[in-house]
Amino acid sequence: MSANETFGCFHPFLNVKAFTDGGHVDGRLCANFPTNEVCCLPCPVSKWIYPDSFETMTTTANWVAVVGTVSCLFLLISWAVLPVDKTFRHYLSISLTTGVLFMSLGFVIPLASEPEQCFDKITPNSMETSSICASSAMFLILGGWAGVAWVFLRALSLHLQICWQLVVGRNFMWFAQVVGWGIPAVGVVLAFVLSGVSFRFGQTCHINHKNSLADLWIPLLVFSGMTLIIQFATFGYCIKVYLASLADNSASTEGSNLPSYTNSIRTMTPKQAYRRVRRVIQLQWRGIAIILIIVADVIFFSIVFVFQDTTVEAVKHDQSIAEEWTKCIVLSGGDKAKCLHLAGSLAVDMPTVGAVLFLLGINGIWLLLLLGRWTMFEGWRDLFTSAPNRGKREFVSVDARLDDLKKDTRSYEMLSRDDSGKMMDESVTPSVVTPISPALVRSQMGSPTMQQNYSSSSQSGGNDGRRTPDFFGQTARYHAPARSFSSPRAPQSPQQHTVTWDPSETYAPPRGAASPPPPPRNGDRYVNPLGMNRI
């Protein structure tokens, strides 16, 4: 430390004349000494007003944010990869998790890069002098704004569904995307342009005091207040419906969970309305809990930082506030441990700051606990266990497969041997015949190959001349009736309504023929089953 740096100042203060105007000059904590010199505390200021455990606390909070980041990434990847029946994903949950991920990155980036907090010995770095400062503050402010915006939209969606019986659809989704990401983007731009960011305490940059109330803290508190008002209005409606259901003694609604008719939600009885509200809350209680947690964190975070800014600015304008601490630190020769009990006049106490940092870092863990489901882990297990067998090809003989089928009587699959009797690979589609569904028959009934196979089958069907399709041959065969109504037909004119039919297609006698012959006696070889019960 040179003589110019301490000229006219008492240790540990440094003379401002020995330094340039680089960095965030307004972040210096300086005072006018009796020697008519302006003397400043060395950077970082938090090192002098907090105990040595403060750095450990901020590092621990950053590691908590790492766990929150991993939790958010797990949710987002699960929603992207796993099927919806395993994750129950929704765009409100995805967007909120993305916002919390951004906020967590504001703590993870400084932890990974370990940036230099000070531009010189008395001046902290700002967004102009440190890229790490700019990126960490951008993610922190963007994530904070996105969290507030998306919990507001989530509370609004729940309010519309419960209180106004509105089904939020695609229009609300596009509205939510514009508001949920447009407002955070505007908020970041305003914060950087009107206030700027710098290292205030810890390794993460925060917004400066200048214009911060107008461009960040007040808008955040306004959105948080609106969210609380909407949420409490929803709770009030639920309580009202519940109390009304207690006074409803209508016997007609005892066993009904639905309105009296399909399109009448406004005419529901109190008990029916209570059942509907209870059902919605049972499905949305996780989202309600997330709304309350995020809003509480943002309000607490905003109040603490506003109070911190107010305290620091008050010290700069009225030096008598920190006079006792200044005398103590000078008389002790720079031993801050002897003066920590007087440092409360310079900044917010360490437990409060630590609580803010931990609450901001733990939001990702809350999302995993409330939005995550056990079915996600089951989905990942099924994904990894089925992936190795997806490209596997097993070579077995048809005879071995048939032996297995004979042992397992529950199987309906049948394999037929080819003419060469060679081994069949399961990668090649075998001749598998199963009971034919009507849909398959209708889709194949127009095929010329099918009609040819059916005609050949009808010629060898037996002495009675009946067409007996062979459903268990190499190809399923079907004979299309002459008058099939399975497909739409053009309307016919009145002259074409005369019914015509071919006696050869039925068992009726031909035109002009005599009555059918009597049924054969018991000794005859053939008995017509359709004529056994004729009178």
C-alpha cells in the first residue's frame, strides 16, 4: 500500500485521489475525514461489515443453487423426452421452471468462474468492466421477472377456471407466452439501461440503487401483489362455495357430481359447485403451493434489497450514522472483529442476507418436489431398460416357436412354415395369422387378390356349395356380398327402387321353381342344416 493511497486517511481507509474513475464509482463507501480528505473503505465492502463466515455462506448458497439448477434441468429434460402420461407436462409448468432455471444460473455462473469483485482497491466491478457480472445479473433479473410473471399467469388461470367457469385454451396460451416472456425481457432492458448492475455483496452482481425502485422493485412488488390478490380471491370463493354446500340440504344433489343437465354450470347446486371446486383444487394444489412460495420469495427478496439500498444511501448522505463504527475500526487498527456489533448501521445483518440467498437458490428444489412425479423415474427406468432391447434381433426356428406356443395356451399367435422349411428370422415378418377384425376385412374386401382367393375357396368348399372362408390359411379370405351397404352409395332414383336379387346368391329357390324338396330321411348321407327346422 503506497503512501499516496493512505495520505490523509487512517488505516484501513484509502484516499480516493489515488484511484481513477473506472468501475462502479457509486459503489464506493467513502467519508470525509477531519483532514479534509475523502477516504474510502477497501473493496469489497462486505468484507469489513460482515464476519469471515460471510464468504462461506454465500458460497454455500451458490451450491444450493447448483442443486436447484440440476432439479430444473431434470424436470425440463423429462418433460421433453418422456411421454405425457409419465410427466403430466403443461406449458405453465415448463415456462415457470425455465424462469427459475435462469434465476439459479445467476448464482451458478459466478461459482464456476470465480470473478474478481473489485476494479481497484476501493471500486467494485460493474457490467461494463466484468462480463461475468453482466451475465450473472442478467440471468438473475430475467429469472426473477419470469418467475413473478408465470406465477401471476398460473394464479390467473386457476382463478378463471374456479371462479368464472372458463376453460382456458389456445388463446390464453398465446397470451401467456407474450406476457410471460415479453415483460421479463423489457424488465431486463430497463434495469440495465436505467440502473446498471455491479457487485454489491457476494460473487453475484445485483442491480444498483439508481432508479432501481422505479424499474425493478416496485414493478415486481406490484405483480406479486396482484398475484396474491387473485389467489386470495380464489380462496375466498372456495370458502364461500364450501359454506354454501354445508347449508344445502337438497336431496336431489346427494348422489350427483354433475350439473342437472350437460351445458348448465351456472345452475349447479351448491354441493355440485363444491364438488367441482374441490376436484380442481385436488388437481392444482401443487401449482397453488408453487405460487405462494415464489411470491413469498420475491416479496422478501425485494424488501431486503430495498432496505439495503436505503441504508447504504443514508450512510452516504449522513455520515453520523456510521460515525461510531468508523471510530471503532480506526482505533482498532482495522480489526473488524471488534466492531461487528456496530456494523448494523451500514448494512442488513448477515442472517437476513443469507436467508434471501438460500431462498432464491432453493426454488428449483421446490419445483422438483411439487411438480415432479414418481412416474418420471419410472419413465426413465422404462426408457433405459427398453433401449438396449430395441435393436436386438433374435434368431429362432419355427419349430421351437411352435413348441413354446403349445406350452402357452394363452397365446393366439400362429406361425406357419414356409415351403423350404428354412429358419425364419424375426426381423422378417412371418406368416402370422390371428382372428381377423371386421375393420381389416372391410379394408381388404376390395382387393382383387382377395376376391380371387375367395372364389377359389368357394369352389372347394364342400358338397353343399357353401362358401366357407379359410380364416387360418396363408391369406385371410373374404367374399364381398352382392348387396353390401358397408360404404356410402349415391342416392337412387325412384325407378331404381325395385328390389332385384340373384337366387344363386341365397338358399331361396329360383323363380318359377316348385317348393323345395322334403328333408332327407335319417338314413340319407347329407342333411341341410338350414332346412332342418322348416315347417
